[in-house]
Amino acid sequence: MDDQRDPTPRLLPNRFAADAAGRSPVRAAERCFHQPNARVRFHGERQDTSSAGWRRLLELIDEAAADGRDVFRPLVDLTPSERADLVTLPPTIAKLTRVRHFVLYGSPLVRIPPEIGAMTSLEVFEPYTSYSLHWFPYELTRCPNLRSSTVSTRALYGNFKYRPPFPRLQPAGALAAQPAHDGLDPQLWSVEAIRGCSVCDGQVDPATFQQLWISLRVATDVLPLLVNACSTTCAEALPKPADGYIPHPHQGGRAVPQPQPDW
């Protein structure tokens, strides 16, 4: 019998719509969890808003907002050097209210801004293989249609596989000692600016402000979410954490007991 198999190799579809050029080598050697006795801290990189990559990303966001597209894959339209400029996303992602599918495959990002909560049409969020994204803003829970996520969960604080510790947050009221709320040290505060309450979206009173960690299921994955709470009232309004994780909002640190890792 003749071998009628097609010798041509079959190409598999790339569900992330990003080829090798869409990934970034920046922070590819991420080792935050490879030193178990080291102090756990946030990434301290600051975003250079004068860089070519940041300016190009602003343009791409404006274009996507203007044409009303429902799929946004910004990294594939950036050069490797432009992608290397990125530490976070611009607050202007709040304009992407019609985007349903947001792809950040292989990004070099170390944090996502709270303005992602304004992307109210978002259904699918894919920051897969973004190995320096160890946490997400609580504002992600404001996306009412979000139903699917693809996250590299082993890179997350408190993940079920390895249970790496959460960074210790600043004590309640510590914001009052800061001269400004838009020039913060991200290695201590996680962000460079605190603009509002994660829970009620109200203004922040530095005297009553507090930060908390909570692990919640968001779409497909349980994510470590950082809460910027304007008051004890908002902190007490947080939902019950996901089963199998720290059962209450907390301030992090190695002293906080976690369930045993799932080896």
C-alpha cells in the first residue's frame, strides 16, 4: 500500500497571535522566586515616560480607542528595543472600553495599572509568560465580563504550586509621611502613584489609607490582588478569598502562614 501521508508539516495555530518577535528578552532570567531566603520585594523599576517604547504604546492605545477594535495586541507592533522600554502600561488603557480580548503574551511588564478596571468590555485577558508579573491590581475585578485568563501562575505571589511569600506592605497610615502620592518608591509601594481607592474608587486619605493582599479567582485563575483601600470600611468590604489560599486579607511578609504547596 502506498504511503499517502502528506509530508508537509502541519502548522499549529498561535492562539496568542504573537510570534517570537512579539516576545521580549527583558527579564527573561527572572529569578525572584529562586532565592528562598532572600527578602521578597516588589520590582523597583520606574517607567521612563520619555522612552520610544512608551511613546509608541501611547500611540497604539490611541489608535485602538479611535477605531473601536475588540482585540488589542500591542506588543506585536513594537520593536524589541521598544518592548524593552516597558515596565508598566499607560493609564490611558482606560480608554479601551470596547476591547474584549487583551493579549500581553511574553511581556516584560512588572505591574499592571489599576486603570485596567475601566476596560469594562474585557472578556479574555492573556498576559501568559509575562514572568515578572507577580501580582495584579484589585481593580481587575471591575471588569464584569472577564471570563477567561491565561496567566503564568507559577510566577505569582502565593501560587498554589510553590507558595512564595507576598512582599510585606507598608503599615496603615504610612502614606501620610510621604511628601507626594505620585513619586512613590515602587520597591516599597508596588507603584509610583496611588490615585484612588481600589474598592470604592474614592479619594485616598493618607491618614486612613492601607494596602492589603487578597487572593481571588478572577476569570480562569486565582490571582494575588493588591488592594489600595481608603479606609477600614473599604478593607472590611472585601470578599472572602479563594478556597485553598490565605483565608483573609493580609499585609504579606514571611510571617503570614500559607497552605502547603502542591508539589
